[in-house]
Amino acid sequence: MLLFSTILDIEKSLTKDSFIKLVLEWNQGSPHESNVIKGIKWNGEHNIRYGNEKLWIDIEEYRNKNIIAVRFEKIEEDGAVWDTDYVMNFQDMKMSIRLDRSYLEEALTIDPKFSTPHFITLLIERGYVKKDGLLEVLKKPVSINNDNIQMLADIINGETTYRLPIVYISKTYYDDNPVNVGLLASKLKGAAHVLVQDSNCTNNKLKILCNEKNEYYGAIGIYFPRQAMGRRRYLYRRTTGIDNHLLEKVVQVVIQYSNSQMIETLYTWQGVNNALLRDRLFCQKEERAQAEEERRKALYELLLLKGNLDKTQEKMQQEAIKDAKAEADKILDSFEEDMLKLQEQVEQLSRVNDALTSENYGLRSKINTVDRVPVIFLGDEEEFYAEEIKEMILDALEEALKAATPKTRRYDVLRDILEKNAYKRIRDEREKTIKNMFKDYKTLSGIMRQELKDIGFEITDDGKHYRLTYYGDDRYKTTIAKTGSDWREGIADKISYLVGVFLQFKDNKFCKE
């Protein structure tokens, strides 16, 4: 399961030795003790392997194409396999960085804590990463002000493009950042450039420069290198404060784009190893053919001279034949050894294919594919949690089905859609959670606070009340009393509001059972 993939342009100052040293430094300096391979002593080899069968790092040089490929692999106790690949093409001065793990259902979604590999930080800090047009590849945001606003306008207008996506973050109405821009830039290092508006005072100037196509008041725009991808825009829904959900959405979209880019075979670990094996097999075939030809020639010449040879000469003949046969057998044995390696590689590729088959099956199950075109297209509203919008639509269809007359076209179509989609009724579980929490409400305990957070509520202290904001969106907020003594003063209505307006449950009447 591909978790991350990118290709970076590299400065010529990165040599083969410095590349290998940096990879080993990355491993030896890992903050995760379980990832560190013990006993590494590098003596300048370009083809070497360290570690054991469950934790290893392998370095392979492909001289014909001036490439060095590195794979770090770790097998967890539960059998999960993590692979990190660095493939450096010294002919084109480009580096591929890929992170994979064995397929699991939960790996289909990007972990909110995900950040691109630390090795990219080492490359940036040592000055090995080339500029991308006018922009340095950094792990921190670039400030946009009056001095460089034209550069941003050119990006928005589509007049300039970059190899990496551009993430532009506008200031909110109160001139704050809508997300933690430092954290976002760090998470997307090597995958995107993060540009941050220095002040919303530049809004009017930017509107003029790009014909009002710019993001403003906390909106975030993602501009992709390929024109066909266009751009994505995400609105800031809060009144104030940092929106962590918005940050996670941006990270997810950028990483998904990065992972979807096709790369050449020789920028993958498996591709380099396949090429090495093919070249070795070709050389072995040539050596074998040459040895066979020399052997036949030697035997022919010896047979011509056999009648004139004495016993001593005949003995020498036998030794020569023996030596020729031994050399030929040695070459044949080497050829057979490479054939065995090829067979092992075929088996490995078969296992990879099986894993991809499982992955594709899981993806098909995950997204509930339809035949040709979607029945309905999403609008601008972003999902607060997985399948939220789908569940709301299916809920509305179920209610409409109940009101429809059986054996009518409307009834049959609605029933067909409901049957073909996995309606999980997530809202029922959330409704049950809400009602159980407030059944005998006295005060907001630690457990209760955590349960509310688990279903998307942000909780802040507001004097005599607690303020609840649903997934950080200020359109959906209310207050509840700090103590159960205020129950008669409207707590029941507040919970009904939570259940009915925020969560869109069928029964928005809260009842204290």
C-alpha cells in the first residue's frame, strides 16, 4: 500500500558517497530505537546489506544507468511490512522517495498525524534539493506580501506552474492563520510549497491582479502542476481559531495527488533490481556462448593433433580438456544461480501482485463503485467524518421511501439505491451516545468530555457554561450548563438541538428516560 511518493530535483553536490552516508545517518539517527540497525560500519561499498531478516537496509548500485537504490524494510510483530525506498539517479540528478506498507483496511485513509519522511528534512538542511522555479523546497511556509504578490497572482492566473503543488493560505477576517501553517509546511515538505498571506491588507491588490479569483478570509487554495487538475478551494468555517480538520483535509489532498503520479520503473527499488538481474543474465548468456564456442574450438584442434601426440602430450590434452570443462561448468553454475535468483524475484513479484489485488478489492469495497457516472455530485460542503454526507443522503432517501407508494417507479428507484449502497446508520450510534451521556446529567466529567470529543465536539469554557462547537465549524455551536441544577433551565432543549440540528437525527426530541 503506497503511503507516499515524490520525486525531487537534486543538486550535483550530492555524490554517491554522500548519498549513502546520508541514508545511513538517517537510520542511525532515528528517534525510534526499534528502527535503528545495530553494527553498521560503512567502508565505502556501493553494494552492501545490513541487518537481519526483520530489519534491514540494502544498497544496490546500477552502474549502467548511474543509479543507486536503497531500501529500508521493517517487519512488525503483527506481520505488517514497512518499506522506505530512496532511488537516486545521478545521470538525471533526480531522487525518488517512496513509503509503502503491507495492505490493511485502515491504511486506505491517511493518518492525520502523517508527515513526509524525515530524510527530506536532511536533504533540505544540507542544501541538496534544487529550487522549484522561483521557490525553494522548504519545510517552512513562504510569506506572501507586497514584494512577491505578483508571483502568487501568476500562480492563481495559471501563468506559471511548478513541479510541486502550491498551497496558498489566506488570512482570516481577523488577520489570523486559519490553520497551523508551520505544522502544515512541515507535514508537506518535499510534496508541496506552502504560501501564507502576510496580511489580509493585500486582499484588494490581489483581487485586482487575478480578477477576483484569489482565496481570502481564511480560504485555502491548492494549485496543481497539471492544468487538467485545476485547483481545489477549501473554506474556513470558523469565526476564530485554528481549524485542525481543514489542515488534515489539505494534507490528505496533497498526498493523494503526489501518490497518484506515475513514475518510471527505474525510480523504484523493484525496477532497479529487475534491471540489474536482466543485465547480469544477458552477460551470463554471452559468457556462456563464448565459453561453449572456445570449448568446441579447443576440442576440434585437439582431435586434429591427437594422432601425433605422445603420451605426455596426450596427458596435457586431457588436462586442457579438463580445465576447459571446469571453466565451462563454472560459468554454467553461475548462470543457474542467476536463474534461481530470477525465479525468486518472480515469486516476489507474484506476492506483490497478490497484495495489490487485495488492495484493489479493499478499495472497491471501500468506495462502493457505480457503473458509469455518479447518481449525484457533491457540493462545496466538506465531510466532518467519513461517509457523513452519504449517510445523510441515504437517511433522506429512506424517509422518502417510507412515504412512497409501493409498486411505483419512485418507490422502486429509491429502494434500489438504498439496497446498492452500504447504509451504516452511523447517526443511530451517535444519537444513542448523546442520549446516554445526558440521561442523568450532573456535570461534564472527564469521560463525558472525551466522548463528546470523539464524536466531533470541541469544548471550551464560557463562564457558567460550556461552549460546544461541532467539528470546529462556528455555524454549529451552542452552550450547555456546567451543572445539572440548570436542567430545568433549558438543558433538555440544548441536547435536542445537538441531536436534531448538528447531527441530523430523525428523532430530535431528547427524552430523559
